[in-house]
Amino acid sequence: AAGVIQSPRHLIKEKRETATLKCYPIPRHDTVYWYQQGPGQDPQFLISFYEKMQSDKGSIPDRFSAQQFSDYHSELNMSSLELGDSALYFCASSLQGRSYEQYFGPGTRLTVT
Amino acid sequence: AQKITQTQPGMFVQEKEAVTLDCTYDTSDPSYGLFWYKQPSSGEMIFLIYQGSYDQQNATEGRYSLNFQKARKSANLVISASQLGDSAMYFCAFKGAGSYQLTFGKGTKLSVIP
């Protein structure tokens, strides 16, 4: 079965640079979620989208923005990167109304040097 | 705000034995869901099991079962017949009915001993 696709899988950036992470949900899934997991930490919810509209917002820094496109894929844009942004970034997807069935992608490991 | 507590940072279990991973939660929401995810060292988050707050029966999925005690606000994961491949971090998570986000506990690192 098709799963959530995230690209790139690994990314190395320097401080103050920008990064864009991409997420392609499971076919027919219309809701996407972004989570950030710092080293040795539990995942923290950042933001979610349904039908290109923000559906919920968590602890997403102002330096980050995200959007969902008409084909339901989503991008997380991160600017002015800081060392503390080094983390594993997960995208998850679900059908609207079934947010209890969030399927996680493999994650993008971002390292900021 | 909801709070999820996993009191066991690490657990050891002998292969083929059963193990229980603890999870308690604190919420005033009347409707919610509880989840368990497995995270191997490779990093992916694997969904294991889900329990709705109004479900009358405890959820089961193969070797995984969720011991749900609503009055005590606990949702412990029971893994039967442990296998070496069960060695991983296990996260308990909560979702309120009106919310999209999952709130995770700090996790329990399970090590299965041959």
C-alpha cells in the first residue's frame, strides 16, 4: 500500500539559511499534519491543513510557514534556521473526519550547522 | 491542556514474555482518543493501536492490546510474546475529539532480551 512520502529524507543547512520540506500524502487523503521531533524528544505538533486551509495550529515558530496545494501535497518552509531547528520532521496524512487515523511518513532529518 | 505521562523511561523484557507499558492522561474532554506508536531506531513512527473514549471494549491488534481504564485515566499497552524486533521507543498519544493534533508522552524505550 502507498504510504506518505517525504522529501528530502536528509537535509543539512547552515544557520540563517532556509529549507523547504515536502510531503505527499497517501492517495485520497486530504488532510496533512506536520510534527517536529527534537533529539531524544517526543514529537510536537506544528500545524495541519485540510483542503488547503489551516485546520489546527500548534507550536510552530513564526519563522516557519506551511501550505497545502490543490493536489493535497504540503510544504513546510523554514527560514532563518537556528541550531535548535535540528530535528526529525514528520508529515502525517489522513482523511478528513478520520484524524484519529494519522499515517506518518518516514520523516525528514534536518541538521542545522 | 492535555497531559500524557509515561513513567517508564526504559523497560526490559525477556523474549517471548509479555510486557506492559504504562500511560496515563489528564483531560477534561468528554470525547477523545488514545494511541500507541512504535519508533524503531530507524526513526519512522509506526501506528500500533487506537482506543476511543467511548469504546466499550479494549482495543486489540494482533500481539498488541490496550488496557483502557477510563476512571483511572490510564491506557496501558500490553505486548504479548515479545520479539527481538519489538525493541524500540513506544509513544502514547492523546487526541481530543475537536482537535487535529496528537499530543505525545515522553516515550518508553523497550529492550527485548534474547
